[in-house]
Amino acid sequence: SPRIAKSALDRTALPGSAVVDEKSIIGQDVTIREGVRIENSVIGKNCKIDAGAHIADSVLWSGNTVDAEARIASSLVGKGCYVGRSARLRPGVVLGDKTVVTDFSYL
């Protein structure tokens, strides 16, 4: 089962259709919507991961929003970033704090 911080157990929303693997760590106050897949990743506190997003081999610091159907692979996402709907972050991408990646972008 995924490692969810003890402080986050009562404050993390995880619908049944979401998949978070056992190598992932989820912080407190994280919202994970339907159909999300998180693999071998760390998600910081106060993040929102919208429906159908897929995050693999990545680290997202706190306060990030990942919009629906976005794909993040082997990337580092700073604090307070927004990754738009259906955006793609390829392996090696590093986003500084408060970066906005617009919908359908490919980085």
C-alpha cells in the first residue's frame, strides 16, 4: 500500500479508481481525483491531482495543481506550480517555484 503520512490519513482524498503504488509517498491535505495513477513518486502537502493525471518517478513539492489528464515523468516540480490540462512533462524537466505550464503544453 502507498505510504501516506500519518498526519495525512484523515485529510487525503483517494477515490477507489485512483492507483498509488507502494513506492510513492503522499503528503497531507492532498486531493487525488478519479483515475489518477501515481508511481514511484513523492507528492508534497496541499497538492491537487485532477482526474486521469499520471505521475511517475517524480517529486512534486507542496502546493501544486496538476490538471486533468496531465502526464509527468521523471521530473521535479517546485512549490506552487500549475501543470495544465493534458500537459506533458518529459523526463528531466525541472520546474521552478510558481511555474505555470499551460494546457496541452509539451516540455
